[in-house]
Amino acid sequence: MILFCIPFAGGGTEAFDGWHEALAPVAEVRVAELPGRGVRFGQPLVDSMPALVADLAEQCEDLSRRPFALLGYSFGSYAAYALALHLAERGRTPGRLFVGGSRAPFLPLRDRPRHLMPDAELIAELRALNGTDPEVLASEPLMAMYLPVLRADFKIVETFAPLAEPAPCPLTVFGASRDAFVPTGDLAAWTRLGDATTEVRVYDGDHFVIRSERSRICRAVRADLTLDALNAAS
């Protein structure tokens, strides 16, 4: 089993540090390499969902040869959902889709688009999200590199036309009890895109619960993938 993971806005492969070891008995964890960061630093950014999905689909070219699942967090959950639909249309349906830390994709924006915010306001938003090192936020050279990446990621989500197409596979939803940006009701609305087996898991924490509760989240993901493998074999 391969678990292909897509990070939150501005994130890279480091967003899933520790996942390889936690899921090793069950799944091979692969993390999307997104333009403008990590090994693709300096490459042109993408700022639309169709362009991002096309890029991700290339990275997933070999997934049809083995069972696979998709997982995305925050920004990454929308990308994983759109990618699941894209792959399913081409006969490569994932075994499961995990989405976390985001409002359902058919809900309208509830705040001002972040990709249009002035730098100072966007930095204040990042500080409130509590996911960026304060030293990075205070560094003008680092923010000069980081903000364009964030703006591109935010634009992808904020210009993604509301979509309510059912997930093409079993769906698992997870998030945080104290996420000031994703109310639990908006998180739970994802269930409208799943079937009767869709589960919503709410962990104690803020928007970056994927870090603070990594061990618990990984155990739950591992259990889901193990059960899926057993069901597929029976």
C-alpha cells in the first residue's frame, strides 16, 4: 500500500516527518513535491487547481500498479480530493481518501481571500494559525521567499470553484476541536461527499493538530489502511 500525502499551504515534505516510521508496517508514505519548495525550490509556482492536479497526477503515475490511498491536510485536503476525482476518472481509484483540517469544498469562503491580503495582514494570519516559527515570521528575507509560495497555495483553494462531487472511494475526515479557522460543523460537512461509512475524527488541538497529535492520527490512519487491506484480501 502507498499513502500519497499532500501538505498544508506553504508546506513541504517536512510536514509529514515521522509518518514514514509510524506507517512503515502498513504503508509506504510518499509526500508530494510541490513547486517552489524543497527539491523544487526556484521552479515556477502553480496557482490554480487544474495545474496543481496535473502536476500531482504526474507524481502519481505509477500508483495504479499497487493499492494506494490519498491524504491531504488543510490546503492539501482540497488538492487530494480533486486529485482523487481526477485519478478515478482515469480508472485509478484510490482505496481511501483522508482529508483533514479543512472546510468541505462546496462551502463558500467565510473570510477575506488570504492570497489578496497585504503582507503585514497575511503575516498576522500566519501568526494566528500558529504553524510558522516566530523567527521565520520575523525574518524579512525568509518571508520574501515564503509569502509567494503561500499566496499561490491560498489562491488555488480560494479560486477553486465550489465542488460537491461525491468522493470516488471511502472517505475519512479529521480535524481539531479548537481550530479557529475550521469550525467542526464545516469540517463535518465533508460527510455529504462520503457514504454511510464516512467517519469524522476530532482531536484536541488547534489548526496544526496534525503536528501536536501526530502519533494518534498516524495510529488511526494505520488502522484504516490495515482494515482496508484485510477487506480487499477477503
